[in-house]
Amino acid sequence: MKRPFLIMAAALMAAAPGTVAAGERPLPQRLAAIIAEANDPASSYVLVEAHRGAWTKSIPENSLQAIDHAIAVGADIIEIDVRRTADGKLILMHDSSIDRTTTGTGKVEKLRWRDIRRTRLRTDDGQATDLRVPTLAEALRRIRGRTLARIDVKCDDRCLEPIYAEASRLGVVNQLVADARSRRFFADRDQSRVIDLGSDVPITVAVDAIGTTVDLVWVKDFPEEAPPLTDMVRLAPRVRLIAQPYNDKRSGGRGDDRSLVDPDQGWGWLLDRGVSALLTNEPDALVRYLESRGSRHIRSVYAAPR
């Protein structure tokens, strides 16, 4: 059975780069430029989103080091997964248990923070490191003033209030990309500053329903043999299309694995059909490929310091 082609409509609600709310410090130049690019569907600059940070053979996913590496290789958005421990601590963890990614075992929601903190993170191939599971606060401090972050909320709605409170306390609300559930909660509080992501809806409904204020649309779960190119092309001129090549099945078989062998038939194929933002496990290789295509015009994006 074929998986349906889905899109996610996203209205960018981040403040304009030159706009500063009362009590806030001006955005750093690079971050302001990223926000400006994300708001401009006509720009030739392709946005790169690092899936769980830029993890490698030696750097675990959802670690502070993965965040640093993602920023170092040029990621514009860093996706992180957040869960809550039994005693209420917000931490970075994709799975419901810590078994795969740490030296410990057990469900996150059943474990106390102090017990998780004693474990060490594992790399993708299972090798233990000397790195610890980071808290959300530690991750947001690492990201602050540097790039955008998309929080994939893996816990229930009770997480939303403390997530927002932490982001607000650290002054990074205007750097956040909220998921479908967070969108409704965050928008009521900081509608002018949060980048707002909507819910998945069938393409047959969404293409005609997307309003003129929408800036971002996720394209995913389309089959390789029959991608809905007509609909993708119809959307591309007025919105940014975000594809998910971190998973080949979510990107019509044109994902990271294929792209590392033949980037023109992977990432390039998506770009040629109007995609202008990519969620990837290979941000370093993707940035280098985009540079070779002329799709990362740094000088046009980041103004020279005065």
C-alpha cells in the first residue's frame, strides 16, 4: 500500500530581523540573516536543517557536541527531540527509552534525572562515549544567538508550559520552530516571534487551502514512482518547500543514502523540483553540495561586518 503524500503548512511568525521586542537584545547578524532567508520564498539560498544535530561516528545524536558540529558545518536549523523525566526534567532524547542511545536502560518517563545523568551517551553504532545526556536548558544555551532550533516534542502536552518557560527564560523564543502541538500553545503567547508549524494534511486539501501568509510547506511521504510534481511546482513559487531526505521513504527515494552516492539524483532532484529546505542526517555533505550548486551565497546572505 502506498503511503499518502503529505504536506505540513507552516506560517513563519518570527520577528523580522530588524525588529527587537522590549527588553530583548538585537539578534546576531548570522541569526538575523537566517530568519530573513527563511521568510523569503524567492531566495535562492537553500536552508539546511540538521536532524538530531550533526551526529557522526564519534558524536552521538541529540548531544551538545552534535549541536556544535551542526552549527560549525553551516546548519540553519537544528532539530532536537525533547522528553520529560519522572521528576519533571526536560532532556534531549528521541526514543521513549534510554536503551539505544545511552549506557543505561529504562523508560525516560519512569526514570529520575539524576539516574539518567549518571549514564553516558552512545554513538550510532553503540559505542559508549564520555558525554552525558543534555537538558533542554543546556541545549538552548548552546543554540542561543547562533541558529534556529526546531523542538520535536516527544512528551505529552504537560511539557509545553515548561518548554516555553525555559525558552522564554533563556531568551530564545524567537529562535524556535514549534511543532504542530506546540504551535497552538506558543502562538497564544508569542505569535509574532515563534516560527509556526501546522498539522499534516492531504495534499489534495492543502494545495488549495494554503493561504497567502504561509511561508513554509513540508513535503513528505511520497512514493518514488509517482511523486506529485505538479503540486510541488504549484507551491514552490510562493512558499519554501521543505523535504525530509534523512529518510529515503519520506523523500521519494531521493534521500541522504542515495545523495551520498549521486547527489544530483538525490538532493539535486528535490531542489530541481522547487524544494528549498532540507531536513538531513548529512548536513556537512549537503552544505558542500549546495555550495557547489551556488545555493549557499554566503556574501549575499550575511552582510559584511561594519
